[in-house]
Amino acid sequence: MPEPETAPTPEPTTPPETPPADQAAEAEKWKALSRKNEDRWKAASKELEDLKAAAMTDQEKALADARAEGRKAALSEVGTSLAAAEIRAQAAAAGVTVPTDYLDLNRFLTGDGKADAEAVKGLIESFPKPSTEPAFPDLQGAGYHRGSGSSISSMDPTELADLIAGGRFI
């Protein structure tokens, strides 16, 4: 009995490798299209908000104004604590300490009452960076050193004076 014929399986083809320059150009093209689309979305949203505002009655306008005023008051109450939290977070990341008790935290808020990360970053960068070196060098004779091989056999003042005068100390 003859064997049934099977169709040959095609070899998997891989797409040709695109050079990195083409990939970068393609990524930039899509980023530009995305920005353009985002700008159109913002414009359409603004237009929609304007149309809604124009169609509002006096009562709806008063209600919207009251809501905006309430939101602004609430953010002004918690805005300083948001700014303090942002300062503490960035200071901890930079390894510095910032005393927020004496700062005018309202200077670190944006117009809508949120913490201004760029203003906080400027403050943190103005502080000196912590040193990774020890404050004092590890000196022989400054403290207890066991078995250091020193020529000092006692803490006799005359022997110490001889070491200092001979330039062998420090």
C-alpha cells in the first residue's frame, strides 16, 4: 500500500534584523505620533469642557465654583504635609537631613496644591552631600590598639615627647 504524501513543512522564517538605527528612527516616529495624538486629545478635552461650561445654568456654575473652592481649600490644608513628605523622601534618597520645621512649605507647592518635585529637588541639591570618609583619620595612639607593633611601651610623658620630637608619631 502506498504511503500518503505529506506536504513538506515550510522552514520557519525569521524577520530580517533591522539595524539599530532603523529601530531608533522607528521609535522616534512613534513617539512623535503619540505626542501629536496626545496634543489633539488635550485640545478636544478642553473644547468639551468649554462646551459643558457654556451650557451650564447659573445653579450648575455656582455648584462647580463651590466644588472648585472646596477642593482648593482641602488641598491647601494637606498641601504642606504633601510638600513635607516629598522633601523627606527626596532627602532620604540623597542621604541628607532637612529640617522642615522652619521652612515655608507653601513655596514647594504647585498652583493646584500638589508638591512641586522640581522645587524640592533644587532644595535638596543645595544641601552639602554627606561625606563617606571618616571625620578623623585613624591615628596610632588615638584610643586602644592591641598588638599594633608600636614602639611605645608606656604612656610615659617623656617617652611620648621623644616620639613626637623624633617625627615618628603621626
